[in-house]
Amino acid sequence: MYSHISLILAEERAKDMRCAATRARRRKEARQARRAAHSPLGGATDISDAHQAPDSYEDFLCQTAQSAMREPTAAGRSHGQAVR
């Protein structure tokens, strides 16, 4: 009997997580639509993506990895390339 209750609770939790993910996706899309509507350039802003706060932790990790890949290597700096 307890295993049956556990399965039901797990199904409810999965359903709640799917609903939360859907709400978060819709909030993100609405936020992006508002930004595009209020931007004088119609969605294109003069602020680069690197200087905007990420919408989620996953986006933060992606931005961090991308910026690390853009950083000059030690070999590049030894040839006079300035460090930012």
C-alpha cells in the first residue's frame, strides 16, 4: 500500500515540476516579448548579451563557458596581447 502512495506522490511531483517549467518558460517568453516591444530598435538592443543578467542558472553557465572560451590564452598574451 505504501508503494502505491509513493507512486502517486511521485506522479504528482512530476506533474507539478512540468507545470512549473511551463510557467517559467512562458514568463521568459513574455519578458522577452516585452523587451522587444519596448526596445527602440524592435528587439535589438545596444547592450550586448554578455552584459545582461541571465534568465536562469543554466543560461549563466552557458554564458560563463562562452566567455571563458573567448578569453585569450597564456600563449596569446605572451605575444603582446593585452589582458582584459
